[in-house]
Amino acid sequence: MNNNQLEIIEYQPEFAKDFYNLNAEWLKKYFYIEPYDEMVLSNPQKYVLDPGGFIFFAKYNNEIAGVVSLINQKNFFELSKMAVSPKYQGLKIGLKLMNFSIDFAKQQKWESITLYSHRSLVPAINLYKKIGFKEIPVEENSHYERSDIKMILEL
């Protein structure tokens, strides 16, 4: 992949539909869209940006190819709503979004990033482990019904 074709950009309101569609696509493929997902995906301004979170998009050849968000969950930042369009999978865009998020978190002087996932998503879990995320217990009242693994990366 020619790196100058990939740029990572901040959220713009005109990308709201991309934020929704990229995430809805993988959620429907592997799980279903939970009420919490629907809430966040339908209104990223209110549920991600206004509480102090961030959304970044991977733009590849002038098309939105992937997305990641960092949600402020009050006592930690959650790496969430990360998706890459099936059309662009295999180009390491997920890894680039992940590395960008980690660098961004370090610049913000955050202590850690937390994520929730599901053990059936083996390639994703392996990627997180390779980057240095460690498994921690999932709390009982987690905001996702589907999460059966919680991981933290100490920065």
C-alpha cells in the first residue's frame, strides 16, 4: 500500500453516515446492533464528541475506508467503534488506526486505553495482544451485551 494514499482525519459532520455504516456493517455480520451501539452510532456528536471523546477516519484514495473512536467513559478512555470497510481489508488500515489512536492517547497524556471485544473475533484479539493490550476482568454491568473480553493498554 502506498502510504500517501492513506490519511487519518478527524471527524466531520458529513462523515456521520460513514461512522454509522462502517460499524453497522460488521456488527450485523458478527452480532447485532445493540441499543447502546444504535445510540452512539446515530449521534456521535452527543455520545462521543460532546463528552470529550474523539473519532478518526482513515481516508484511502479519497474514500472513507475505516474509523475508530476514543470514548470518554469518565474514568477511562475506551477504544471503540473501530471498523474497516470490507473493500479495504487486508491493507493494515485497522493497525494504522490503532497506532494512530495510541500515539494520540500518549500525546493527551492518558494513562491507558481500554477496549471491549468478543473472543470470536480472533484476528482482532490477536492484533490487540500484539500491540500490547492485556486482558482484564469484564465488569458485570458492561455497556455491551456481546463483550466477553476486556483489555487494557497501559501507556
